[in-house]
Amino acid sequence: MKKVKYYYNTHTLRYEKLDTPLRVRLLQLIGFLAASIVTGAIIFAIAFRYIDSPKEKYLRQQNEDMSNNYSVFMERLRQLELQMNEIENRDNNVYRSIFGAQPIPDSARVKAMELKNEVKLVQSMGESELVKSIGAQLNNLSLLTAYQEKSFDEITNMVKNKEKLLSSIPAIQPVSNKNLNRIASGFGYRIDPVYKVLKAHLGLDFTAPMGTPIYASADGRVTDAGFNTGGFGNRVVISHGNGYETLYGHMVKVKARVGETVKRGEVIGYVGNSGKSTGPHCHYEVHKNGVPVDPIYYFYSDLTAAQFDRILKMAAASNQSFD
């Protein structure tokens, strides 16, 4: 039953039936609808702003995961770039110099772009931008690898034509070092064990028990064998041709004789403590065209890449030499 509304008429002093005009009813309906729409819009805006949909939650989590992984990817890329730089260094300064070939100019290699403000970059990146950035870095490494493979192909051809030359190039360690724990001091400035000052150390010191065999690192002819007054004590010097010469110092006993021809791996003497030395060891030097060079780059015949990386770090340590 429809409710009937009454109001008190102060002029007639009695209750009279309230009749609402149609126009007023329409206005009330329109006002109610307008208020409902506005209220709904406000509620929707608040919910849209502060409450994530399931899809938005998934995308937000995915973006956070990618941002966290980005730094990991960049660190891995940085390590790969460092390894590539080391390979380039060995290529230019060792392998190509062995064959008298010109080094590959830096302009021919694609250099990876330097990373700056990584945190800000990640915060401003979307998924596609992250993928593009990582893809660009990987593309740079791919191009570097392609150039390096081409260079190694050229070196392989050189090897095929110069086997005799290779046998005359220092390529092994002068003492047995299977556990890679015998390198005590590297090439460069080291603390002199006697004078306690920085002094140029032009070779590597291999510690070993007295009497340990010392091997020729390449084929050649012995040019000096015996006691040396310059501090190396009993030493052997071998000329390998093509500008290469090696020196082995502080022997307890010299086996090689001046003028004889020796082969790579042949015993030429035994580890000792003669001359200016603070303990049994073999001081080993490599000279190229009369200039001492770092012997660490000439162990490519008896070391894997991982082993080379390990002894490279050991030889780079700033410490006191044995002579």
C-alpha cells in the first residue's frame, strides 16, 4: 500500500494531504542519480589508485624481480668484459708478437659501453627497456667474440706454418708446478728481501725444495752456464732464436753446458739457494729482443684458462721477492 504523507497547514490549522509535483520528483530522482554516480566514481578512483588488480600485482612482482636480477646480469657482463680484455691483451702482446704479427687495433674491436647510475636506470626502466639494455650488452660481447675468433683463426694458420718457431718459444714453467703453489713473487716492482726497498723484479720466483729439477722452457742453445757474480749465483742462460732468451738463477747444481743444444722440458739444473737469495727457489726470466718481459704470459702450453687466471692473480700480488 502506498504511503500517504500529510503536513500541518498553519493557515487552516489542520492536517492536509501532501501532494509532490512531478517536476519536483524528477529533480529529486536526478539529484539522487547524480550523487550516486559521483560517489561511485570517487570509490572507483580510490580503489584504482591504492588497490592493485591481480594482473597488476603480477606485473609489479615481475618488475621487482627483473630489477633485482638486473644488477646480477650487469655484474656477470662486467666479468665477461674483464675476461675479454685479458684475452685481447694476451692476443696482442703475446700470441701476435710471437709471430711478429701486427696487433689488432682497438678501433677494430667493439668496446662495451660504460655503465653509469645503474640504480636510477633500473628504477626508470620498464620490462622492454631492461631487455633492450641487456641485449645491447650481450650484442657488444658477441661482436668482441667474433673479432677475437677471427684473430685466433689467423693465429692458428700461423701456428701451422711455424711449428719449428713454436718449439723455440718459452711455453712451459721451469719447475713442476701441478698444484700452482710455487709462484712466490711476480714480475714488476717488489720489496727487495735484503735492502727492504722497492726494486724492479724482472722475472718470477718459483719456490721448491733444494734439488728440484729445473727444465728448459723451450728449445735453444746454452749461452751461459755456471756461477754469476751479478747475484744469480749458479745460473743458465738459453738463447732460443727469434729474439727470445731465458734465464734460470740460484741453482744448487748446473747440468747444462755452454754451447750445447737443449730441448723443451730437458733438465738443465737443480733448484738451490746460491747467489743473492733468501731461500731455495728458481728465478726465471724471459727476454724478448733484449728486453725483460713478464714470463706469466708464456705458460700457454701447460695451463688451462682457469689455471692461468689463478697464477695470474698470484703473480700480481705485491710482496717480497726471494732475490
